[in-house]
Amino acid sequence: EVQLLESGGGLVQPGGSLRLSCAASGFTFSTYGMTWVRQAPGKGLEWVSGLSGSGGSTYYADSVKGRFTISRDNSKNTLYLQMNSLRAEDTAVYYCAKASGNSGIEAFHIWGQGTMVTVSS
Amino acid sequence: SYVLTQPPSVSVAPGQTARITCGGNNIGDKSVHWYQQKPGQAPVLVVYDDSDRPSGIPERFSGSNSGNTATLTISRVEAGDEADFYCQVWDSSSDHHAVFGGGTQLTVL
């Protein structure tokens, strides 16, 4: 069974940093692109970042470019999101999702349950 | 940047057909994906590449895409279909960006 389990969320002050992790199981991790999508409380879905199966191609939303870094460790079947210079508007549930192909620019077939990030003083 | 427009809400009686639209400039030239999200749960892919269904998704869910409008159609609507629905495309005009519509709340009367 394909499973994605996010961790690393929590409360952080504005300007602070946080690293999210997404542990994957049940599929050949290195052959699929992955992505992060967030959802602010009571709001819709917002794509954050994605990358290819090898990690060689990465993509970022304009709202996080230069502050967030997506990466993956295929030996550990784990996806990461390093978030720096956090702002109140970054407060959201962060979901990781598995793309349907290797490039990462496909549909998001499987989603994790999400981890909450709260940016507040 | 590319914009997807969805109606905020759609209401339908049980057993009837619900149609949720997603508007975008020449969206017919893109692959459209649809997600269902029930309260407190993660989104679930229900239609991908305009009209394909992942395994486990009922045939009642179907999609189409042409011109400036993509449509998710849910036939024989059930109470359990009540949820928020989001369309999504990839905008590769400059760099690759995934874009979501604002979401449509489906209410089963």
C-alpha cells in the first residue's frame, strides 16, 4: 500500500525556520516526482513546490521561491521541505503528494495526511 | 500567471447530475486534474488528464475539457459525494508551476 507520512510541523516565530519531512513507502520512490501543497485554515489548495524523481529538476511557487528548498533522499525514501524566513501567511497544513510520473509535473495521485505549520509570535 | 476559475458552490439533489466547471484561457490545451476533499481529510484525485479515473474511483465521476472550460461531472450524486472539489493544471509558459482553482463546494440537498 502506498503511504506518505509528513512530520516536522509546529509553531515557529516569524523569520524562523522549519524542515518538513515526508516518509514514503509502498512504491519505488526514486521513480516518481513529488510535490508539496499547502492549505491555509479555511482556504483552498496552494501548490508550493515540486521535484522530479532524481531531484534534478525542482519547481517553486513565486510565493516561496528563495525562502523554501525542496529536496529528496532516495536512499531514505524521504522528501523534504526546508522553510526559511517564515511569515504569518505561510501558516497552513502542508501536504506531500506523489506525482503520477517521473518528471513531477503530472497529477498528484497519492497524498499524505498533512502536517500543520503555524507561524506566530 | 495562469488563473483557474471555479464556481464557489454547486447544489444538487441526490440521484441527479452535478457539473462543476473550471475556466481558464485555452484550458483545452492543458491536462486537467480534479481532486475531492472532504472536511478534515486530505485531497483525493478523482479525475486526471481531463477524463481518466484512478483505480477505485466510481464511474459516476467523469471529466471533459475543451476550449476555455473543463468540467467534472458526477452522475447519480450521493450524500457521500458532498465535498470541496478543486481543478488543477500545470502552467509551463515560463517555468513549471502547478495551479489550483479556488475550489467548489458541492452540497447534496
